[in-house]
Amino acid sequence: MIRYGLFVAAAVAVVALIALMSWALSNRSPVTGLSGVTRVTKPAPDFTLDLMDGGQLLRSELAGRPVVINFWASWCTPCRDEAAGLERTWRDYEGRGVVFVGIDIQDSELDARFYLEEFDVTYPNGRDEDGKISVEYGVVGLPVTFFVSKEGVIERRWVGAIPESRLRDWTESLAQGLPLSDNDEEPDPDLFRQLR
């Protein structure tokens, strides 16, 4: 009986998530607008993220600091490809006021925790359990990384596993308050996983 109750609760949660995502997508611009590109040059949407190690992080509390926001999942191979580079870059820029935030989506908490442990990730990470943050940022696949200026404006985004050299270049520009260089290379479509 308990097993049946857990099954029903899980089914209701999945249906609710699908309904929420459907509602959000139907009340937004077409898919091309949902890719996140329309967010560039606009204020970064605020969010509250329950952190994996306890506590909460509010995007608005990071005002005045540059922020790198990375959406990922443990099952996403390209996310795994970029994980070590994100951590190395975070460690190099942590003392310079740049904040890295990881947002895990469409994943189990246990798998997410194993992922963070496997890659020794130390920057703040939390799970977007209801999908609201992903919808607000127009995330339609993984990984995707947003670069937010200290003024709270999304300066750039990178779709797919970000090369560490590009990550460092744009993070350095954020740290110095300089404009981020243009995309002079196209992300590799093999380094991106469309969400279902």
C-alpha cells in the first residue's frame, strides 16, 4: 500500500511538472525565443535556489557582482565534459568577486550529488526541481551557461559544453567589467543535449 502511494505521488508530481512547463511554454514566445538568446542584453531573471549543501541563494542578492550561471544535469555527457573546467575557472576567479552558480535540472537529487562529488564541485549548486528557473532563462537543452554583469544584465550565453579558454576569456572580462568578446566560433551541436 505504501509503495502504491509513493507511485501515485510520483506520478502526480510528474504530471504537475509537465503541466507547469506546458503552461509556461504556451505563454511565451516561440521556440526560437526560448533558446535563451532573447535574454542576452536584458536583466537576468531573479530566482531563489535551494542549495545542495543547505541554505538558499537569491540571484538578486548577487547584485554588484558578476555571475556565471551554468545549467547542467548528471546524465548530460557534454555537462560532464565541461565540469572540470568550470570548477578550475571558479577556483581561479573566486577571490576576484566572480560568483559561479550551478543549476541542476531534470535530475534526481542523488545523481546530482554524486556528480558534484565526482567532479569536486565547490561553487554553489542547487536543483531547479519545478523547472521555473529553466523556463525563465529559456533553457531548452544542456549545458548552457549565462554570463551576467555586475549590473545584473546577461552579457552572453554559451549553448553546449563551453571550451575552458572561452569560459576563462569571458570570466576575465566580467571580472574587469569589460565587454565580452563576440562569438567567433560556433558551439558544436554534438556538445549539447536537447531537453525532452
